[in-house]
Amino acid sequence: MKLARTRSKAPPNARDDAARDELERDDLLDLLDADVPAAVVCAHCGDADCSGCRNEQTRSGVVAIVAWERPGSPAMARLWATARATTFESDRFFESLPDGPIAPALRFAFASELLASASMALLALAPVALVAPRWVKHVLVDEAPAAVRLAAVGVPALATILVAAHVAHGWALDRGARRSGAPGATTRALRFGLYATGWDLVVGPLGALVLASKEGLGKALSIGSVIVDLPGRSARAFLRGCYRLDGGSAEPALRASYVAAAVATVVGAIAVVAALAAALLL
């Protein structure tokens, strides 16, 4: 830049210092005006690459908000966005899943499983209707009270059992991680299990229909490849992000979670059959 040539009584060194200070101020203003993106760093360790300080289990230093917990958008839009992320972006979603309250995750889980269970029940009824349409008509029309009771008991019961199995999965991950020497994070592990119910919504018949209508038939057909080892991939991502466990150190927690989920599913299936039998006998 051009400096004004004015006569000054200041000594030469003082004039040089003043000119240098003015140039530095101009350079600083140029930097402030430049289109430079803001840096996002961890509030705890100051590292821009930190995904949540390893000494801070709640990730309170990193903004990571689940779509379902973000206010403003319609509930169904937030539900679908979250369920889709748990399935198609499972590694990134569960590795960065933040700690937080249980209540919204529990609401998400029951909403997802109720929709998934209802759509599975309808899908199961479809082939029966093709083979024996008169019997299905008899059940739905002539035996409507019994059909309503069966649906009113069966769908919520199945949804509850699925939620319980996912909760057992998350709880067992936390127990297994503790045995591997990692600090406990029970609430966050339960949130993992509750949000993992999004898998059931997306891979079910209702999810396939939504994907086909919103993103095309090819995306709906891709579910077959996505669900391969989906629980395992998601659990490993969560263990990396929450407990810093990877590879062999994550195996004990993974084994514990599989056993717990299997036991919860078997017990739940027995409970569902008993509930359906009771509903039919009423």
C-alpha cells in the first residue's frame, strides 16, 4: 500500500516503526476479510481432530445431535432421518453417538418398533390372503373383535420384546467393555441399544416402501447388502467411539452383547406367544 509522505519531526527510527505497525494492521484486516472457515476444536483438549475427548465420556465438547432429538422438524421426518442414519450410516452414527437422556431414545425405539411390527404383521397376512382370501375375510369381518384384540396385544407385545432385546444388547456392550478395562458408560450404551431399533424400521417392509418412494427402487434393493453384519459393524463403531476399544480388545464386549440379545429375544418370544394365546382365549 502507499504511505502518505508527510513531514514529521519524529526521528527516522520512529517513522519506520510507525510504518511497520500500519502495514501489520493492514495485513490483519486483510486476513479478517478473507473467506477462511472457522476451526472447530474440542472444548476439552483443543484438538481439531478430536471426536470427543478421550477423558470426557459425554462428548460435551463436541456438537453431535441426533436428528430425532433436534426440535423443529416434524416428528415423522426426524424419526425416518434417524432410522435411516442408523442403517445406512451406521459406523459414523454410532461412533459419534453422544450421551444424553434416555427418554427421547426410548420414545424413538417404541415408535420405530411399533411401525416395524405393524408392517411385519401386514406382510405376514398378505400371502395368507392370497391363498385363503375367504378365511382372511372371515377373520377380519366376522371375527373382527378377536382380530382387533389379537392386533392390539400382538403388535405392542412384539414391539416391546424387540426394544428389550436391543436394550439388552446395549447393556451387555457396556458390561463387556468394563471387563476389558474401559470406563463404564451405561446410559450411553442404553442409548445405543434404543437407537439401534432404527434398523428394524428401515429393513422392514415399511422401510423398503419409504426408500423406494423417496430414493428409488435401487436404494430399496440395496437393503439386502446393508444388513450384512449390521449389528456387528454398529457395535464395533460404538465401542471405538465410546470406550476406545477396537480389534481384539472389543471382542469380549461383542460376545457378551450377542448372548444377551439372544437370551432376551428367546424370553421375549415366549412372552409374546403367551400374550397372544391369552388374547385369543378372552
